[in-house]
Amino acid sequence: MSNTEKRKPTFRFALLVILAVVGFATIGMVGFGASVTTVFLLSWLIVVPAAMKLGYTNSEIERAGFEVGVDAFQSNFIILSVGVLIAAWLASGTIPTIVYGGLLTITPKYFLVATLLICSATSLATGTSWGTLGTSGVALMAIGNSMGVHPGLTAGAIISGAFFGDKMSPLSDSTNLAAAVCKTDIMTHIKHMMGTTVPSFMICLVLYTVIGFKYAGNTIDSHQINEVMTVLESNFHIGFVALIPIIFLMILLVLQKPPIISILSSAVMAGIIAFFQEGQKIPDILDYMLNGFNIETGLEYTDKLLNRGGIMSMAETALLVFVVFVIAGILQRTGFLEVLLEPMIKKIGQSRTKLVGTTFIVSYLANAFSSSMMFTSVFVGTAMSPIFREFKLKPENLSRIIEDTATLGAPLIPWNSNAIFCSQTLGVGVFTFIPFCFLNWISPIINFIYGATGFNMNTYTDEELIELEKRELECQNFANI
């Protein structure tokens, strides 16, 4: 490491750098249609020289970024594994069976609320919003399109359900991370989140039900639906066996097996079914896992539904997550993000409302900049935990805010990796589905109201604080032995 003296960036310099990065990314994407991955990688030319101006060497900057970039590995392997899973579930007839069953049973009038419930249950059981989007979401998107339901509404119901489960499931990595970074018990965290999530979910049930009435009088193209069902029947073995990979995946995740192992194991199970039941050749199955499932049914709609998945379909998303982690890591380690927070923290004073509002602002800004709800959880939890302690607010208050703004806020930010994943997986533009992700809008509003009024905000007594500090001191002394 260099012995060069490191300087702390001024607020003006830090703000200029952040605005330069965000402005460059916005102009590149909106003005020239550039990939978000490309513009964030090119922002290296802004961030690194800015950090070097503070006295850091290029080697120190790269090391700082890559140390944080390592944290993206698990997320990226999950992303790539989901690509493998989607392709394998298509080859085995799993997704075609779901589509077939949906076309057979769901009516336009109750389609949206059914979509919300199905995706919520799937995500709760599996603990993964992305897995839900890539499986049940894909199938329900296809059903909604066939019934003439607005694609933004369908995607909004899917995303609301998927992220409800991701937020509330004890199997979810984001849920465990939020609890861990705020140093609260996972079940305490989930129980406290019910205060905002349950009423939000009930409102969503009403909204999607009422809006669904709009489609009650729609003329369903029975000919098209029957045509699709016929094509699916002629190309796949529709039935219970095809659903075994889903059941297998849920069992593994309920048993708290690692998500990557669970997803890949389900993909292998689907590959076995594709070999024995669908007559697929092993080299073809392995190629599907890399490049996506490929079939020509003679029907454009089903081809569009079925020709997807594979590692390569998720490659750009994985690259984006890694690049953003590295760039954000550089800005965090060199003090840019810390300096930007200081003025907001000073203005909080003794106001709980300002504290909650500031936490909301910091979380949304971090989510918008980093494009990662995981990074946001770590950053906000680390930065705001001491302040919440000063206000005698228990850590589950902060972890709940993080979930409502980082987890639920991620799909609402167009360039966030979660929004991009939703768009790529469901085949709907981000600005098309964002207005209809009702849960993602409603739950943070309720959370802020609680923060401003003090309702459902758990607080420490003086005795609890003394006992907590005593336990922490004992742990610290033990660690120093």
C-alpha cells in the first residue's frame, strides 16, 4: 500500500462526482440507447481519476473496488443459475404445463388477483423473487397476454407478488441480509415487517380485484387459447411429472439448502425429465442451459414464450451487478458516499420523522446509484444503525425500512439490476410495469406514516439499552482475549 496521504473529499467534489456518474449514465441510456452495463463501466473514467485526486493510487483504488465486487459473486451465480433453470424447465415441459393449466383455469376477471397470490406463494416458499419471475412469472405473463390483459398490469401483479415473498420469506437472502446488517433476529425482523406488509398486501388484493373487473367483459380469443394449448400438448408431455422440478426446488429451499445448489439441482432434475420423457438429447439439454431453449412450434406466440432462458440470457445482468458493485465500492471506500451523507445526518436533530425521512432518501439514492438492493442494505444498515440507537429505536425498525425501500424499491428504479431483470424476464419495458407495482409503492408509504407518528416503532427502555451495551462490551472483551 502507498504511504501517500489520503484526503477526504469535500461535499462539493463528492456531489460533482456522483452527479457526473449519474448524468453520464442517464445521457448514455436515454440519449443514445446504450446498455446500462456499458455506461457504468465507462464511468470508471470518472470515478478512478476522482479517487486518485484524493491521493489514492490506481492499485489501491482497484483493490478497494474488487474487494466489494467479491460480494456480487453469490448474486451473480444465482442469476446465472436462474438462466439454467428457466431453460431446463422449458425443455422438461415444466413451464409449458404451468401455461397449459393457467389457460385452462384462469378467467380474465380474476386473473390479476390470482397472479398476485400465485407469485406470492411461490416466492414465500422459495425465498427468491427472481426465481419466481423466471418461472411462474413467465407463465402468467403469457396467460395474461393471451387474455388481453394490459402487460404492465400483469407484470405489476407478478412483481408485487414476487417481491412480497422475497421480503417476507425466511429463506430470502435479502431478508437475511437486512436482518444481519441491522443486528436483529430474522424472525423478529419478519414479524415487524408484517405491520406494513400485511395492510399493503390487503390493499393490493382489493386493487387488483377491482381493476380485474375491467376485463370481465373481454372477449376471450378461445380459438387462440385452444390453438396454444394444442401446440403445447403436441410438443410436450403435459402432466404431473413435468411439475416435479418445481416441487423438488421448493422442498430443497424449505429445507434451507443453499439457493444455488437448490436451483441447479432442480435444473438437473428437469434435464433428466427432458431426456427420458421429452426425448431430448443430453448435448442439446446442455446447450439449452448455456444458450437458452430453442423450438419451432409453427406458432409465433408459443415460440416467443418458449425460446428463452440459458446462461447467456443472464450474462449482461450478471456483468452489470459486478460492475456496479465495483464502482460503488470505490466510491464508498474513498469516502465519497460518506461525505454526501454528513449534511443530511446533521439536519436530523432530535426529529424521528426527519430520521425516517433521511433514511428513506439515503436508501433510495443508494439503490438508484448502486443498482443493487444488496449494496443498499449493507450501506444503509451500516450508516444509519448508530443513529437509530441514539433515538432508542430498535434495529428491526431500520431493517423494515431497508426492506421497504431497498428490496421493494429496486424494481421501481429503471436502471436497477432488479428492474432490468424483471424487464428481460417478463418481456415488458420498465416504464410499462413500474406504475402498476402497487405493493412496492404502498408499503413504503405506510412505513413512513408509522415513522412519523411513532406507531408500530419498537423502542428500547433505558434498562434494555444498558443491558445491550453490557452484552456488547462482554462480546468485545471476549474477542480481544
